Amino acid sequence: MKRFEKMQLTDAMDHAEQGGQALHVFVPMAVERQLPHVQTCFRRSTAWAHLFDKDGDRLQKTARELGVSVVKIHHAGTPRQHVDLCGKPLKLAIKRCEE
């Protein structure tokens, strides 16, 4: 898993398209606005991430290993295929990137 920052979204998706897992970390505007439709974990978190992976099975497996209880794959089957992370799963993903 390789970490990418806010302005590196395209690089993160390219890395996933080439067969890697990409963690795209950013501070969302939703946190600043405290939007009511955002799940509690995401409202409490100061950072969010997209975990991009072309391999849907591996993406789901990694999300579960990170502690995501309900894995929702967004944009399945496209180059934007990802799982959203926050809180403890995000901290664990960041740690994996540092190993």
C-alpha cells in the first residue's frame, strides 16, 4: 500500500490501475461543514482516505483487515473503485504505508 496526499488523487488512481493499492489521504470539506448525512466516524475524523484498488476482492479483504465492519465499494468496476476510510481503519492503513 502506498500513501498519496490530497493533491495526488490522479497519481493514486494511476497506482491502483497499475496493480497496487493506493491510500489517498485528505481533509474533507464535509468535516468543516458538519454535514448531517455523514456517518459518525467521518464526522469525528479530521482526515479521511480513499483506498483505491483495481482488484475488488483484495480491496474488500484489506478493508476488513483494517477493521471496516461494513465494506462499501464505491464506483465498483471503474478506475475510481475505492473504499472510504476514517478513524482507526485509516490509522492502521497509514501505519501499513510506513512499513
